[in-house]
Amino acid sequence: MNQYVIMGAGNSSTSVIEDSLSDLPTPRTFHIVAEKTSAEGICRVYDWLLDNGEKYVAYHNGDAPTVLCDSAVKNVGDSDPYLTMLSVAKAGNMEVLYLWNDADNNNSTNHVTSLIDAGLRVIDLTQGLTPFRLVEDVKNDTVDSLPPVTRKEYEDMPIATLRQQAKAQGAADKHFVSKENIIDFLTGASEAKQVWEDDAVVVTVVYKDQTTKTFKSTVHNINLFMNK
């Protein structure tokens, strides 16, 4: 069972949070602090969990929304639900899905730093599941000071996660054809290698009887045809 802890209070562009959560491998259980809040990113997580019937454990101080408690597979009451959930995350070596808050970079940086220092793997839920990485001499700097994700690290990620990261970085309306194309985009490789699914191309099909047919279509439609 994959176990994920959700922390932070940031938000992201349309559907990035929801699509990233959907891309996580199953079976899965989430761990959340259930609280009354107006933070849009947290509310989007709550809505996604409820709308999709996801399994989650709710940690709260007794003043949580009833619907969140009623739909949880387990409720954990405590005066400090964040600390309790963090202890469970450490004990279970769980991954932390973090809602990075651009409006409060310093607090987000300090929080992520403390989580990584505690031995937890922290992933940015507002940037298509990009993992956070810190180095010793820039722990108190902004996230821009962190070393970039390497190509090898990208290659180890599922293509659905890479698509979400590309979408979060400005490719919302353009879907890449292959994993290599997506990684080229994310690592800033030559744009000449990028092939978009909505680009028009000319294709020649060779049939078993040696006859051929040439036609123009989009990369997306050709992929659908080839995968039939």
C-alpha cells in the first residue's frame, strides 16, 4: 500500500493538483489534517479525495468538517494533529506531498527543509510531483537555489508524472509524444527535439501487399491509429 502525507497550504494552476494526485500509483492511502480552512489548495485536495472516494486517514483536533471525518477510513484525534501525522509519516517512511505556497516562500522553504532533514522524501504537489532537493550550503535559501532535477531522476519517473510537470511549467495545451520529448522540455534541451501531438505531419503507410498510402494528420491521431 502506497502511503502519502499531504502538507502545506499553497495552490496551483487549474487541475495540476488533482491530476498529480490521480497519477500516484495504487493502491494508495492519504494522510491529511482535517480542518476548517479557506485555503484553496487544501480545499481542492479535500474535494478530490471526497469526489473520487479515495482512502484517507484524517487527523484533527475535534473541530474538523463532519464530511471529512465521516468519509475517512480512520480518524485520529489529537491536540496537535500536524505533529501526530508527522510522527506517523516518519515511522512509516511515507512520502510527503507538499502544497508549496508562493505567497510565503520563506515559510514553505523552512517547512520543506525540516521535513527533508527529518529523513522524508518531499514532492511538490503544485508542480506536477517534482521532488524537492536540498544541499548543505543553501538550506535557508529559496527553492530556486536548489539543484535542478537531473535527467536520470526524470527518467525514473512515470510518463504521467512527467506530463504533469511539463503542464505545470507552461505546456498546459501541448502534450508530448514520448518520454524523451518531455524530459528534453523539462531539462531545457533543444526545442528542435520537441514534437507536439497537435502538430500536423505527413505519413506514408506501407501495406502487406506492398501498396502505399500517404496522408496528412496530427501526431495525436496517428498515435491513436497505431495503438489500435
